[in-house]
Amino acid sequence: MKFDKMVDFHQKYDVETFIDLFMVSVGREYRNQGLASEMYRRAFLLYKAEGYSAAKCIFTSPYSQRIARKRGFEEFYAMALKDFKDDEGNLILPGAVDTDDTAILMGLKF
């Protein structure tokens, strides 16, 4: 999708390969206990051991955006969820048409 290609992470972080994260999700009843932060911490240990030094992800939840910032992710591009479309122009999240929520493309060099 175009949104995902707004930043050339190879050039930005001077790397040949990087991790493309998909999603971290924690149920409401388990939030604010450090679970997502611990998942990131452990994942980055694994990525480093495998030779990676950069990651990118599109964060759509205010909760995951906050955690990503705490982990050191930097914001590159933001788009309203109601404008989030695939390469053919179809809405990816059609239920978000009436919200002000935002998807944010973020990256991290570790």
C-alpha cells in the first residue's frame, strides 16, 4: 500500500534489510502492565541476534502508538484511518469512516 512506502527505510537507516512488524495487541484487561513493552523488548533481542538493526510498523491504536514512542520509534507519516486504502483504492478499515483515529508509520533503529 502507498502509505507503507512513504519512507525508504533502507536509505533512512542505512540498512539492507529491516523488520516489518505487523501488530502487537494486548487485551483491555491486561493493559498498563508492561506486556507490550516486554514483547517489544524480547522481539528486539531476537532481531539483534539475527543481525537486524531497524524496524518499521504502522500503528493504528493510540495505545500502541504511545508504547512505540516509549520504545524509541520515530514518527514519519500519519494518515486518518478513514483514508487508509490499499493499492487498488479500497478502504482497508471501512468501519473507521466516522472516526478521527490515525494510523502512524513509525521506524526504529536499534
